[in-house]
Amino acid sequence: MSFNHREEHIDDGMLLIQANLDDMNPEWVSYVMDKLFDAGANDVYVVPIIMKKGRPGVMLNVLVEATRLSFIEAVIFSETTTLGIRYMHASCHRLAREFEQVDTKWGLLTIKVGYHQGKLVQYAPEFKECEQVAREHQVPLKLVYEEVRTQFMLQHKKASS
């Protein structure tokens, strides 16, 4: 995609691709999701569903730029048990976003910050970094998240003063 993450924008030309899976080993789902991201998916998620005759299944949902469709189809048809795919055209409103460094007692950690019409509306620590700190320092993950969020707000208040 050719857009600047630092600018709020709307992406047209996106597709939401769906496939219902009721006869596939559920352990395969995370593997398939990783392959879809590697193939260029913007987002991948599954929703538990009940299929005909009461069979449990999942609905695979993939958000992708239309130009990447053939790569996504190849993964879905080769890695899942589906016999068909649904397509829906979509537009996505994306917030402006930046990655900032926050100084914590475990060192610098990254937080993703989202802006709507120039105003801060979202901020979230980067999961993998927090997970690594939690494991290395033997502390609860939620404690690391709380520390990063708290330090970000303190840093943000100082910068806007």
C-alpha cells in the first residue's frame, strides 16, 4: 500500500474475504493466520460459528488490498479445507499513527499512538516487547502494560505543558 501511516486516511479498494471452516483441525488456524499475514493480509481473524446440522466451525475473515487477492486465495485454498470464498468490497478509515519510545524501569519500550483529526485517541504498548520484558524480569505482563501506559501519559503531559 502506498500511504503514510502518519496521516489519517481512508483506504478504498480493500476486500473482506470470508470462508467458513467446519471440517478443519482448529489447531491449524494460527498457522493459516500467519501464512495469510505473510501473503499481505492487513488483518486476519476468526469467529466461532455454528454450521448446518449443528456442526461447530469458524468463519475465517481476511482484510486485504484487492491487488493482493490472488496471494490470499492461494493460501486459503491450499491451507484450509474450504471449498469456497466470499468477497465483500470494503473501505477502511485508518487513524494517523506513530510509534514512540517510553522510558520505563525496564528500559525504552515502544507504544503505538493513534490520532483522529490531529487529536490523540489511542495508545497501546507493543505486545512482543512487553511480553519479552515480562518473561525476562519475571513480572506479570499486565504490570508491564500498566507501566508503559502510565509512563506514556506522564511523558505526553510533560510534552504538552
